[in-house]
Amino acid sequence: MLSVVKVQGVSMAPRLKEGDYVVINRFYPRIKVGHLVVVDHATYQHMIKRVQKINSNGSLWLTGENENSVRPEAMGWVPEARILGKVIFCIRAKPE
Amino acid sequence: MIHGLFKSIDKALHFKTVKAHCDIPCKIYDPSTAQLAALSCVRLMDLIKEIEDKGELGVVDYAQVARLVSEKESASTEVKEAVRIIWGDYFKAPQFDQLPHAHELTHNIMLQASKCKQSITREEGEKLVELVNEFAAAFWLTKGVEVYTAACPYPPALDVVYPDLKA
């Protein structure tokens, strides 16, 4: 099932910017390192991040795209159950 | 054009927002959140014990125990998250140099908070409060703030490490 979500914040710049939209697939076949995912984090709620590592139990180690992002150590391993979807398409806002 | 279309649809359907989460960073860190959550664990364990000691329990008691256990679960999780945020966002190389035992202490708090989820034994809660107090003392050391210990003025009336901001 596909969903559209709006990006808020700058920690995924320049890849994603405030105001961009992304289409996520809730029934993703397989997450790989480098994929962008939307998760429901226990502390930070709904986030969009890049997958940096994948644990053997399926949990994800996530990272932002720049130094403004919350650190991976602060996010911790994110369980597979908290993945809301994999980003399959980005609709970028017009540059100002 | 496509973005404009999505923007129009967004106005009508209100797409969910996801945070490309940004640590401002605001630099507001305080271990008191973790300390209050740890004290809550002990208090909730005490309240569960009060119901257990009643002997014959009715449905009302079972309902209350369910609520207390749920809150204890939340409080234990809150201890973990509050400590992890300080360890993950605030502690950096200079702090780790000053606190060589920080990783072990943080991990011990995670383990003890898990025990508090699994147990209703007050001793486990007291151990959690001790560890979180140790973490708080370490945190204030990195800030150059003196600390003192005093019994908190509400149940469970356990000793808590407080920053001495008047010093």
C-alpha cells in the first residue's frame, strides 16, 4: 500500500528538503543499506532517515544526511516493527 | 508542477509529516527526567505491593494493578530514553574522557530499567534510582556543577542527587 508523507526539517538535506513529499511503500519487499525509510521511533516519533546498517534480527541503524541530524547513537537500533514504509519516490519542492 | 499538485492535494487531505529530525541542538539536557521516572518506578511498585497486601482482591483491584503495571512499563521506558538521549546527544569525546565508565553505567541503567519492567520487587527499583543518581552526578560533573543528595519530598522519599546551582 502506498502513502504520501511530507518532509519537515533539514537533516536529510541536500537529498530531501523541507516541503518535499515522498511516496512510501508500506509493503516493501526488502530493506537494504542506503534505502530511505520512514519509521515510528519510540522517542522521535515519525522520522525519515537513511539505512546505514541492518542487524541480523532485522532492526535498522539509521542516519541523517548531514551534521544537523540526530545522531545514530541517540536513535539506537530501530526494530523492524517500527518501519512504516520504504521511500520509493520523491517529489521535490521548487527551489526558492 | 507535480509538486504543486501534491501541495494542492496536501491542503485537502493533510498528508502526515515526517521529521527529517533535527537536533537543534538546543543544549537543554537534564537528568532529572530520568530521576523522576526512576522514582516513579519505585512508587508504582509500592502501590502494587499495597494491593497485594490487601489479601482478597476484587475486580477493581485487578483493574488498578493493570493500570499500575502499565504506568511502570512507561516509567521504565522513560528512564531508558532520557538516559539514552543524554548519552547519545550530549556526551561526546570530552565527556567520555572525563567519564570513562559512562558506557558501562548507561548500559547498566538499560539493563536495570528492563528488570524494573519485568519485576515488582522494590529492590530492583531502588537499584535503578541508585544507578540513575550515579548518572546524574556524572552528568553534573561534566557541567562543573556541584551536587548534593537529599530525600525527595514526596513518595517514595528516596535519596536523589540534585545540582547545587547556588554554589
